[in-house]
Amino acid sequence: MKLRGIWGAAAGFLNGLLGSGGGLAAVPALKAQGLEQKQAHANAVALMLPLSAVSSAGMLLQGVFPDWGMLLPLTLGGLGGSLLGSFLLPKIPTDLLRRLFGVLLIYGGVRMFL
């Protein structure tokens, strides 16, 4: 239980500091706790809602506001993409999902250094 709290704190820290990354940290942590790949992804997605809400509130309280004109189209596209992804997740073979997630991690890591 204590280890789960530490992993949760790490996911929240990454989400608040970087604006993302909480889910990327959560999936491997959840798998290490014994969840299978798809269950880990589902839990990570559910975790992101409260973490993102708290991170957003913290930024707003400090006077860091989003660009509302940019946010609306991103949100609308994101909602559609989220719906599509949530329907595809159960249909994707677990091995392929794990590999896709690994490629995303590598891609994100390389982009951070460039």
C-alpha cells in the first residue's frame, strides 16, 4: 500500500510539473503491482482525471492560465481521440499494446533531448 502511494505521488508530481507524464509513470508502476497491461492502462486513465484537475487548479491559483482559444479545439479533438482509444483498447492484442506503449516512451524521451 505504501509503495502505491509513492508511485501515485510520482505520477502526480510529473503531471503537475510537466503537464503530462503521470500516466506514463503509472502504467509501469501498475504493472509492477500485478495488473495486466490493459488493466494498467485503464487505471492510469482513471488516475489522470483527479491528478489533472488538481494540477490545473494549482496552476490557476498561481495565475498561470491556459490559452482558451487554443484549448477549445484541442479539447474537442482530444475528446474524440479519447473515445476512439477507449473503444480500441480492448480490441488491441496485449503484446502490441505493450510495444506501442514502449515506442511512445522512447519517442517522448528522444523528443525531450532534442
